[in-house]
Amino acid sequence: MFRRMHKVLSVLSDKQPPCPQFYLYSSADRVIPAECVESFINMQRSLGVSVSAHNFVSSPHVDHYRSFPHLYSAKIDEFLKVCSPVSV
């Protein structure tokens, strides 16, 4: 599984745009291990890319919003404010 994930991460890391990136993930995700996400984040940061991330720790795969709706929304809002040149 990790070999396949490493191959996907290699392909993704080659063609990333220089814009800020945001990753929402969970240590409880059984589909995409948190270690893989964190490794990719570190790789992008080492390339000088601005990366924000949040580990929801206990939510299953793609269930962060349902598990933590207020925190999820707050994190999205926080990232959009960082990326937006205009104050709303």
C-alpha cells in the first residue's frame, strides 16, 4: 500500500502549482495514512510551497466535515483569508 501511495505522491509532487496548498486529513483515515499526507506536506514545504494543514485525528476518510462541522468550516475560512488579497 505504501509503495503505491509513494508512486502517486511522486507524480503529484512534480506538477504542483506554486499557489498555497491546504490539506485536511486524519490520523484515523484508513484509506490515506496520515504519514503519507504529512510526508507530502513536508516535501512541498521543502520546495518552498506555502502549505497549511490540519489533522482532525479521529475522523474517518472524507468525514471531517460531518465529524467536526464548526472546526472544518473555521479551518476553510482561515485558509481562504490567508489566500485572499481582499478583505471581506
